[in-house]
Amino acid sequence: MTSQAADGPETVVASRRSKITPERELEFFDAALDQIRECGYDALSMEGIATSTRCSKSTLYRQWKTKPQFVAAALRAKHCPRFGGIDTGSLAGDLRAAARAAGERSDDDTRLLQALGPALMQDDELQRALHDVLVGPELCALQAMIQRAVDRGEIAADHPVLEFVPAQLLGMVRVRPLLERRYADADYLERYVEVALLPALGLSEAT
């Protein structure tokens, strides 16, 4: 049997996929997420991405069989945790820093969440990808901040407000656009932490 005959379909597919460089993949993903933010998930099409990035539609379909698979891959590839690395030495300082970090990207993240909303209810893969990218890492980082504060003896482990901290901080990012038609920027979130979250935790503003 010749080496050519030994190459099966999986080998051929692998060689085709290898032609897409990581840099080229990021171009596809950036174009897709930008279009979702501007026009919504339903308006996104593989054909449109192929046209805007000047590639073959078949190239996209060989790598990602469906639009949900493609968008899920884009979400995971563009993963950029906001709260990772925050450790100021105090829970109040950590929450202030988290508020600033969340506010700096709240417009892009909120627009993406709003655009994906209906599709998330229908596609489990998109839900998992969004949780992996925008929810899970931030939740883990906030929980780590709280645990460090407990370990330092800064706050009691059974403080009744602690379990609600992630929902309060992340929830404000989503709620303000609905209530005021404005994004929750860094100034807004920092003020929320100072006047609402820290007092609820029994931490002074000077902490």
C-alpha cells in the first residue's frame, strides 16, 4: 500500500485544518464577535464572516461544522478574565479593583450578552462557552478574594452577605443598562461598592 493510499479521511481533514494559523483564527473570531455585538446573533452567518475576512466559506465549515460551534470557539479563544490576578491585601481593595476592571469592559461584555441572549436559551454549547469565558472565571476569582479575606480573619466565614457578593457585583453590570439605558462603567461600579456592598459586609469605606 502506498503512503498516499494509507492516508485516510482523518489525515486529510487534519492537514486541511492545519492550514488555518492561530492568527487567522483570531481574525475570524474577532469578526464574528464584533458582528454579534453590532447586529445580533441571528444576523451572523458563516457566509458573512467568510466574505468579511476574505476566506472560503468551505474553510470555515471544515473547521467548525455549525454556527453555534463557531461562536462557542470564538468565545473560548477570546477568553480574557477581568478579575484574574487581583490581590490588594484586603477584601475592600479587591472589590474596588474588581469594580474598576468590570467597568472598563462592561460595554463590550454587556452588548455581547444582550446579543446572545435568545440563542443561549436554545443552545447548550453556547451556554457552556459563555459560562467558561464570562461567568466561571469571574466567579472563581471573586470566591478566591472572599476566601483570602476569611483566611486573614478579615471577615467571618459565615457572614450572611458573602454568598451574594458575586451576584451583586456581576448583576449590577447587567441591570444598569435595563434600568437606565447606560452601561455600568467603572465609576458607577466603584460607587456601588463603596455605598452599598462594603457597608453590607460591615467593612468601612476606609478599609
